[in-house]
Amino acid sequence: MQAFLPWLFIIVASAAMVGGLASLWLSLSMALSDEVLGGARAQLMTDARVALLAEKEALLHEIRDVSFEHAAGKLSDPDFEELNAKLRAEARHVLHALDEGVELFRDEAEALIAERLADEV
């Protein structure tokens, strides 16, 4: 019996490791697959949307830089106000353009949330 015990532990540990790797593989493949969302991820990541997201990040970075330069005393108050207003207007335009692309999915998302909340009650 004592000679059999180490082999039993090895077999159980191997089975647990294979089961863990299999569940990790399934969860990762589902998370990274476009099929899970019914192609919604592919529709949301068009070239135009990716360009808008990059523009948004660049504008936010620029707004932070202008604020930092103003705080450091490199920009006067009138220059800061002018640049800040201009950059924020551009960012607002980009955000509105990004919102237009997801309007189609908003109703579907709200319906799924309402369904999930109804299931919990």
C-alpha cells in the first residue's frame, strides 16, 4: 500500500493540472473570440473607430500637457484658456463621434441588463 500511495498522488495531481489547464484554455478562447459577442466586437473595432480612439487618447494627453505647462508657469492664463477650450472642444467632438458608433448596441445592452436583474429578483 505504501508503494502505491505516491503514484496515487501523482495521478491525482496530474488530473488536477490537466483539468485546470483545460478550463484556462476554454475561458481564454471564449474571452478572445469574436463569436462570443456575435461579431459585436468586430463591428465596434472598425478602422474609423480605432482612429477615433487614438485621436481621443492624443487629445487627452495634450490636455494634460497644456495643464501641466500652465501649472509650471510656461503658459499665460489667456493662452492656457484658449488652448484648453480648443482641445476640449475637439475632444468633445471625438467623444460624440465615438458615441454614435455604439448607439446600436445600447438598447441591446440595456435589455440584457434588465433581463439579468429580473433573473436575480
